[in-house]
Amino acid sequence: MRGKLKPSIKINNPKELGQHLLEERKRLKLTQKEISEFSDVGRKFIIEIEKGKVTAQLGKVFELLNSLGLELHIMKRGDF
């Protein structure tokens, strides 16, 4: 999925989250190194998340989301 990010995306697992973060980073034309330089997460963490790492520190995930200009919203199943 290149181009404009959809307003809402349903994420079902860590691999999908990683794929969407990767796509957004590329859409912004940023490297993993650039993101790590202006956020509080290391390049290795970014690589692991983009590959679908199953376990991750939530604080770092939120830092990465914020660095990409993204937000996390939680909705009751079926309301999407």
C-alpha cells in the first residue's frame, strides 16, 4: 500500500502493525536511522517492529507511532 494512508486501519497482529509502520515510514521518505535519531528508540527496535516482533515495550511502540505521526485508537470489536 503506497500513497496516502487510510484514516483507519484494522491491525490484527504484530506482523500487520510492523507492515503498516514500514509503509508509513517509507511514505514519509524516512530511513530507520532518521527515525531513530529523532525518537527515543533505536534502529534495531525499528527493524524488529517492522518485521512483526511479537514482544515489544509499549512505550517504545508509542514513541515510534508518535515519530511517524500516527495514533493508536481502540474500538470495540464490530464497531469498525
